[in-house]
Amino acid sequence: MRAVHLFAAENYLPGVDAFVKSFRLWDEETEIILTTDADYEGECRVVRPDKAYKSDGWPKAPFTCVHAFGFTEYDRIIFMQPDMLITGDVKRITRATLPEFGAVPDYVKRQPDNLDGMLSFNDGLMVVKPSEEMRDGIKAVNGRGGQAAANEWAAKNKRPTELPYSWNISKRWFGLRPNSWNDLREQIINVHYTGPDKPWMDGEDPTYKKLNDVWRSYAAGVPCKLPEA
């Protein structure tokens, strides 16, 4: 059995709602687990974080939910985040043959020269075969986890299998790598609205207005297609 795991502070709950709406358009069965200390009424199974975290902007300790690495009742945990939007068939992920540990490379501005293996990865989408050893190991890096901790643990223990960019494509590709965005656009499963400006918050970056409009269309229940860059 598999589950998707999200975490959210209170000000990210609008993102959770839009994520769930977009996810359920493609996959009605996979369980969604939400780690939060906020009051939430929705279809996610709610678990509470190991510690409380502040919610001024991005959560101060985003992987206080690191305990999800130890949810051994599941065969795989697919870590995702509430500032994501599912715009393609997510069953290509949830029904795929998945590695025991996988992640998407964290390269937005350029691909490193002479790349021999993944240098670093983004924790926005990770596939994990849960274990108490992995949970405790990542948590031990800095006491709470997070992208830096996951990368540091992986460098010393187990490098992840590289997953396709289309599984977790940063919105930055739309502005920084428009040709690559356009080439991948029909394959994209998940758009990651990285950065401090979220579609449900004030202070929109005009570079990404078209993408924010897509997020708002899903939130309103009338989804539109991803635009060309």
C-alpha cells in the first residue's frame, strides 16, 4: 500500500485544498496524509508533527514531519508539498514501479557539466520505502530534517534513484528555461510553485502570472491547461 504525504502550516492550507482537488482528478484511491498542527477539515488523514513549528511564511522546520519516513505500514511514501499542483496523470507516479529511494534533481538554472550521478536533489517530491533507520538517520543530521538534511544523509548512506523532472518541475523553468518548459509541457505531472510568492498569497511575481492563473483555475474547480512559456 502506498500513500502521498504532505506537510503544511496554517497559511499553506489553501495550497493543500488545491493540491487535493487536482490530485483527485487523476487518482481517487491513493491515501493522502497531511502532517499539520493547524485545524484542517478535509479528506486527508491528519497526523501531528513531532514538534510545533511557526507559520510565518514557509514552515521553519518543514520536516518536523520526518517521522513519516518511518510509516512502515506503507510500502512506499511519496513525499509531496502543498505548493504543488497536479496537472497530469499522477497515476504515472502512484501506480509506477518505484525505487526504494528516489528524488528529482535540484537543477533549475543549468545542468552541471560532466554530471556523474545526481549531485543534489529536491525534497519536494521523494519516493521512500519507509524505515525507522532512515527516519532516525535523517532526523539525526539536524534534529528535524529538511532538504539539506536529506541530501547529507543520502551522501553518506544511500543515493536516490533519479526521477524525471516532469514529476516535480519547478515553476522556475517557466521563466528561466522556457524552451525546456515548452518541450516538457505535455509530459508534466506536477508543477512545484517554489519560492515565497504563492498563488494564494499577496505579492504576485508577474513572470509567473500565467502559471498562478492555472493554480487558481484548479482551486476554483475549472482547471485549465498549462501555458507555453
